[in-house]
Amino acid sequence: MPASSTSREAILLATRQAIAERGRGKLTLSAIAAAAGVSRPTLYRWFPTKDDLLAAIAVYEEEQFDLGLREVIAAHRSPARRLDAALRYLVTYLDDLMGGDPIGADPEFALQSLRDELPVQSAALVRLLGDAFLQVPAVRDRRLSRVQAAELFLRIAYSHFLVPHPDPELLLANLRAFAGLTGSAAMRATG
């Protein structure tokens, strides 16, 4: 990875951490540069303003979601396994991304980010899973569209992030049951 890409990513990671710890209201570009280990001119070259940096964080999060989802489903050929891998990813990705404090120091920003990401992430799920959604009985029977099923799965994942289920594996089992990955289908999907 070129040094400039490394600097850009370091800046974005430092920004994400700073927002979680202090909120966007107390976000300063000087503090971000220091936390990222880059000079202020380097930060300003990538992100001339705080608004540019916040917009870049939103795009970065979309890219990371898409990349992570692609990675977990690419490892599987069967539609059931791809769907199962995506469900596991949804249950864990926000925890992995943001850590244990779902709201952080800026609840308004955190909730707005989730609200903004929902349609983007739903579209990514539909695009990347494609016909794997036909594993879901409600989609197969045309009671739900693929987009509606994707949004439902994401909303459940968001709720788990905001109000963690004491047993994420049980939550995942419930999602699998709704997705039609029960019994022998679940065994094929996870085995």
C-alpha cells in the first residue's frame, strides 16, 4: 500500500476513534493529525476541512462494510452458506467496528450514521447476495422483497449493537431460522 494511502487510512481510523471517545463537536484536525501520526499539512492535503473529513468517514465506513461483506461471502459457493456468512457478519460487524460502546460520546452522530447507512448497506446486501435471498422463505414466497429482507436483517443487527443480546449466537440462530437456514439447511450452511 502506498504511503499516502496508509496516511489516509490512519487519519480515518484516528477520526473514527476520536468521534467515539469525544464526539464530533470536540473533534479537532490537529488532534486527529497527532493521533494518526501524520503532520497537519498531510492531514490538510487529504481533508482540508472538518466537513471533508466527516464526509470521508461516511464513505470509508460504506467501503469497509462492502469489503467485509464481500470477503465473508466470497469464501462460500452455495447460496445458503453465503447467506449464513452474511448473517454472522451483520451480527458482529458493528461491534468489531465501534467496540463496546454503541453510542459513544456523540449519540446524535452515531444514530444519524446508522440511519444514513441503512439504505446503502441494504443495497450492498442485495447486490452481493443476489439469489441467496431466495433461501429466505418470505422472499421466496414473495411476501418480502430482497430489499425488505436486507433491511430487516440490518435493523436486527443495529438493534443488537444498540441493545446487545446477551448471547449473540442465540440471536444469530434466530436470524438463521427466519432466513430459512434451519435443520439440514443450517447444518449445510455452517458445516
